[in-house]
Amino acid sequence: MMSFLIVIIALALIFDYINGFHDAANSIATVVSTKVLTPFQAVIWAAVFNFAAFFIFKDHGVADTVAKTVKPDAVDKVGMLTVVFSGLIAAIAWNLLTWWFGIPSSSSHTLIGGFAGAGIAAGGWDAVNSAPIIRTASFIILAPVVGMIIAFIISLWFIFSFRKGLMPKLVSLLIIGGVLYFLYTHLETDPAKLKSHYESYFWKVVFFSSNFKWILLSLILICLAIFTFWLNTLNATKSTDWFKRLQLVSSAAFSIGHGGNDAQKVMGIITAALIANGDIASFHEMPTWVPLACYTAIGLGTMSGGWKIIKTMGTRITKVTPFEGVAAETAGAITLFVTEALKIPVSTTHTITGSIIGVGATKRLSAVRWGVTINLLWAWILTIPVSALLAALVYFIAKLFI
């Protein structure tokens, strides 16, 4: 079955590549629509930080969740490999179809829906672990809502900071204090757990995998808070110029979150295939080449762009300025970092869409084109069941030849 396994791994990396150009719009739509970067510069920028996630996200909790979607003992070895194969074929087909029509659907939900649908076809409903699917499905609604709320709050914070007086500065100081308190309570400082090649205890703490991502996100929030101290001294032109610079940082953070969340889903699929084939005994034995290949594939895919979806995300939902781009991307990055820590596979598409709606709503509710948003919502709701049905169909056809 080695040749079949190689085909599955190749399909998984192809899906990861497609995921990159399908979801490239998530990372760069706002930075392109605000003309901070040209489309070519933006895809290179996003791709670099997609791959940078390889060095930041090391616990691979999202990958573990995806790998456990179908119970490994529910079907035999050949059946499990066929399930993975069928899920990938269905996910690739749905991704390409939605990309062609410029619909920013979720690659994450496509993959999990396909994997679950093929698993049900192979072993019935008992073959699927309901917990990962319920958590993933619930975040079809929760991810954009969380992104929207955070973006709304950040936008109001920026707007409030334009006012003169002491109160805006106190709010920013409270935010800095809250971020520092979060770091104090969440960073791992036990020397016994800080495995690193660094001799200095300080650098061991900083570059410990679960610490570094929080430190990185906290530094971005602290930089934004410091910037707000003199925001009320800038005129419209100068403030726009500064927000354009900050958007490079916020889009990089979102691209890291995108890479860290989305590449892990394919890592989980490949690991499930390796376990089924008997190459490894458990998820914790994942070979290093798996995450390296997945991050490389998604980075290359992002470099290929996704211009149809960029138009929808960057212009059709609401008009985005550099100020709003920073708020939306920062909100999206926070959502992705937190859900990755909770091991929940969420959609970067849903997250950034909710964030863009959040910044649009601060102007007025009519600034958001709700007709476009409702059409997107239908695509999101249909993604898991359609992918599951496609995968089940592919599974039954594949069983005729395997």
C-alpha cells in the first residue's frame, strides 16, 4: 500500500497548495485594497509569514484534532487510507469550485467535512468522533462573531484615541497592563519544561514554542497601544501613513495565524494516513518532514494568489481603509492564535470576514453590504455537508477499484 500512501500524501500537499491560493485573499485582501502593497508584494509578504508559522507553532494541537475526526480503529487499514483519499478528493473539488466562482468558503471545513463524510460512508456514524466536528461546526458561527466583536472593539479604541485628553491614554495604559498580566499568568517558566538549545534562561522562556506565539501577539498589541498615545496629534494624512505602516505588521500577524492554523489541518490528515499505514504508532510520532512539507506547500500556494476572492473580501463586503485594515487583521490574528491554542480548527476565511464586518459596523450598519455577507454565510453552512456528501460518493466509487 506504499504507492497508495504516496498518492494520498501528494494529494494532501496539493490540497495544502490550493488552500494557500484559495485563502491567500484572507491574508492580503485588506492590505491590497488599501494599496499598502501591490498584489505581487502582498502575496510574497503573506507567503513568507505563512511559512514562518513553522517555527512558531510546535504543539500542533489543531492537527491532532483533525487527525482524530475519524476513529482509527473504526475501519481497516485499506479502508482508512481510502477514507483519507476520498476526503481529499472531495475537499480539492469543492475548493476549486468555490475558488472559480470567487466564493471565500472555508478550506478547513471542506477538509474536515470530506474526511468525516468518507468516514461515515466507510464505518457508519460510529466511525466519526463527534467532538471535533461539533467544535468545528460551532465555530462556523463563533469564529466570525468573535472576529467581528474584537475588530469592533479595536476600531472603537482607535477612534476614541483620536480624542484629546487623558482618558484615551488611560485606556491604552490599561490595555498594556492587561497584556502584560496575561503574559505573566500564561507564560511557561518552569525550567524543567523549557527544552531549548539556548543556555540563557531568558531566551529559553522567550523561544519556548507555546510562549513565543503569545509574546509575539502581545508585542503587536503593545505597539498599537503605544502608537495610540500620539494618535490625536496627527492629521488625517499622517495618521493614514502610520496606519499603512502598521498594516504591514497586522497582515504579517494574520498570515502567521493563517499558516499556523491551516497547515496543521493537512498535517493531521497526513498523520492519520501514516498511522493507518503502520508507519507511526501515534500522532506524537509525526515525522518532522510532515509539518515542513505542509508549511512549504501553503506558502507556495499563497504566492500563487487568489485574485477572484480578493475582490470579494477586499471590496464587496465593505470599503476598507488602512485604519480599518489594521483593526480587522489584528482581530483576525488574535482569534486565530487563541483558537489554535484551544486546538480548534477554525476557518481563516470566516474569521477575517467577521473582522471586516466588525470594522464596517463602526461606521454604520449600512456600510456593510449584508446581501454579499448572507451569500457568503450560505456557502459556509453548505461547505461541510456538501463536502461530506462528495467524499462519501468518491469513497463508494473508489471501493470499486481498491
